[in-house]
Amino acid sequence: MSQQTAVRGAGLAGIGLGIGANLIWGLAFLVPVLLPEFSPVAVTLGRYVCYGLLSVALIVFTGTRLRGHSWPVWRSCLLFAVTGNVGYYFLLVQGIALVGAPVVAVIIGTLPVTVAVYGNLRRREFPFRRLALPVGVILLGLVAVNLSEIDWSGLGGRSLGEQLLGVGCAVLALAMWTWFGVANAHFLRTNPQVSSADWSTLIGIATLGLSVLAAPLLLVTGDAVGRGIGADSLWYLLLGSLVLGVLVSWGGTLLWNQASSRLPVSVAGQLIVFETISGLVYVFLASGKTPPLLGVAGMAVVLLGVLIGIRQARTA
């Protein structure tokens, strides 16, 4: 097998892993919509406690090493646990609660653009002229997809302060994950001694520690679970937390780590469009609604942009 064929095979595998990760991550938009009676605090803590407990179980049964890692590795682990997990998702769910899922999707939906551009700024992998066309097409498609989903009349039930705070939460979440996506890929490339599976598990341990530390503070700051919640409804929270913690957090992170080690950051960043698209599709399926024509057209334009980006990368 020639080196070119091996590189091409790794790239195709990375693309498949990246798409798979984002199809799983799309569930993160669906679960809060299915659990509207529970507060963002409850959904966030439920997700990351389950993620952390799974990581503990994996360490016990698979023998993943906790010792032997340097302080810079653990420092990155803690920082990524905040920016890529607890802090990011809490802000995302809080934004959905304050201003609604469609508006948050508009902002978070620009992640493919911000990650691709920031990743290429931090580590110049392609001339920016090669990124201009695919990123521009993706951005155009995302605008069409998300604007078709905004119910502007629905904003009337929220105060201006709530809307601004919700938008601020979404923007901060966007900045956090943009930095995390690029920094995480850089870490995996410069620390080949840490496997993708071990790294997902180690971040889960750090996430559990942060969740345990944050829980008492969050529980005394207000309505931490939700009002009028019966014991039967808590089973839905447990099920949603298991889906988010086991499948979305650990499984999605594992696939994304493997994709990040195989692809240029600017290419991997463009694949994040599948999180937004899959999230909207899941919500449509759950609600029994039909997507508007503008939204369908926008999805087609987004996919076209991704294909152009992949072609540009392979040509380079």
C-alpha cells in the first residue's frame, strides 16, 4: 500500500468517524426539548454524572491508567472538561431555556465555520482561499436552515433581558467549544501516548469531579430540578441523563477524538454541521412536524459546502 493510499484511507475513516460523532451529538439538542419540565442544572448534572460514573467503571474494568500522566496532561484534561463539556453544555441548555432552541441553534450552528477558521489560524494547514468557498457555502446553508426554524412570534413571551442573556449564553458556549475543538485536536496530535479511548475516559473523570464540586453550589442557587416534578417523571430524567452521558458524551467524544487524530482541524470543523442538521431532524421526527422548504434547501446547501471542503482538502 502506497503512502498516498494510506493517507487517503485514514482521511476517509476520519470523515466517517467525524460524521458519526456529530450524528450522536445531535441528540444533545433533542433531550432538553423532550424534558422541558427539568431545569438546565438538572439536565447538565445528570448528563455529566452519568458520563463520569461510566468513566470510573471503564477504569475499574479495563485498567485505564490514571497514574503516570504529567501535570500538563491533567491540566488539559480539567480545562477541556470545562470548555468542552460541563461549561459548554450548561450554557447551551441555559440558552435554550431563556431564548429557545431555534435561536441557540442559529448561533451554535456556526461552529463549523468558527472551528475551521480558528483551527487554520492556529495551525495553517491550508491557504485561506481554499477554505473561503466551502466555509461560505456552509455558512449560507446554515443561515437558511436556522432562520427557517425561528419562531419570531414565540420570542414575544420572553423579556428582552431573558433574550439577551440567552443569546449571551449561546455565544459564550460557541466560543468555548471553538477553542476546545481546536485545542483538543492539537493535544491528541502532540500526545500520541494517550489513546482516544483513554482520553475520553480521563476527561470523564475530570468532568465527574467538576460536577460533584459544582452540584452543591448549583443546588442552593435556585430551582435546580424543576417545579411540580413527580417521582415518575424522574425516571425520564434518568433515562435522558444516561443517553446524554453514555452515548453522547463518552461515545461521541471517542469518535470525535479518533476523527481529530486523522483529519486536519479545518476539515474536521466543517463536519460539525452534521450535529446541527441531525439535531433539527431528530426534533422534527419527535414532534411529527415537516421541515419547511427553506430548511430542506439549506441542509442541501450545507452538505454541498462540506463536499466542496473535503474535495479541497484532498486536492491539497
